Amino acid sequence: MDLPVIGLSILIAGFLGAFVHEVGHVIAARTFGLQVLSVRVGIGREIFSHTDGLGTRWTLGLLPLVGQCSFLEWAPAHARLPGLLNLSPLNRSIIYAAGPAANLATGFLLLFFLGRSNSFNFDLTAMQEFMLVIGGFSLLLGLFNLVPIPSLDGGRLLLVAVEVLSGSPIPRRREHSLSVAGRVFLKLASLVLSITLLSIYLDFRPFE
């Protein structure tokens, strides 16, 4: 595949990976009766939105490479649906882990079927190369989200583990501060990675 096709494949793989990830969270949340307020796939200007029959607002951003789910955090005792913090630590952990699990399952299945159809012949067709990109990206996205950094699912799982071991929930202000710090770290890491990849491309692209 040439560079524009690779770029388009990565963009599509990013959208599909983020969408599968958020759907995993939504399915787990609704299994426990948790109200899902919104699901966003992509960043930048909103180009599409839809509110489903359960009141969840789905939106698509201009650059569909990341996703985010918003849940009702706390509900009073008489409420019909619980909030996230009304759930047990185990149920919250399942919801947090469901996104990466959906990515890992999708990636493994795609690569498994690719291996079966290709019979380990490395001369791939265009469709098989596309499947390889989507499957590989889905695997990487699932593994990346399990890194124990606040604002990622792995960080949220770590906070739940700390809550269980300490016997009391982490104060919301402290959890919010950790999440902000995690997002800043991820943005800086993404910037450094983007500059590095651009530098590698400029150094090794063939001169015309």
C-alpha cells in the first residue's frame, strides 16, 4: 500500500477501533442497568449526532481516532437507574475492562481469520492488508488502554483496586486531579510520538 492508502486505512482503523471500544463499555454498562449519557467517537468539530431510544447521545467528531463514554455518576436511592458510583467495585471494573476486552477480541478474531484465509502466505491482497491494519490497531488500542495511567481504563481499574484494598473510595477531587494529569501526559506523549514518526518519515522517504 502506498502512503495515502496507509493513512486512510489507519484513519478507518482508528474509527472502528474506537467505536468497538466504546460499544464494549456501553454493553457492559447497560448490562448492569447503568445509564449511558453519551458516546463520542472522534475529536474536533461534531459532524454527526443521534440520540437512541435509551437516551444515549452518539456523536462523531471530525477526526475519529479516540472515543469517550459518559455515565451518570451518582443516582439517589429512589432513582430508576443507578449511577456509576452506586455500582459495586466489581461491576465498575467489568465496565472499565469491557472496552479493552472488545478491542482485544476483535483484533484476535480478525488476525485469526486472516491467518486462516491466507495460510501464512505473506503475499497479501489489498483487503487482507486492510484487515491486518484494523486487527493490529484494535489489538494495540486494547493493550494501550490497559496501561495503568489515570484517564485510561487501566488507570481506572487501578483506582478501583486501591479503593478495594484501602476499604474506602478515593476522593473525587483527587481522582479528578489524577485524571487531568493523565490526560496532560498522554497529550505530551502523543505530540512527541507524532514528531518522532514525522521525523522518521522525512529521513527515510525516497527523494524524487
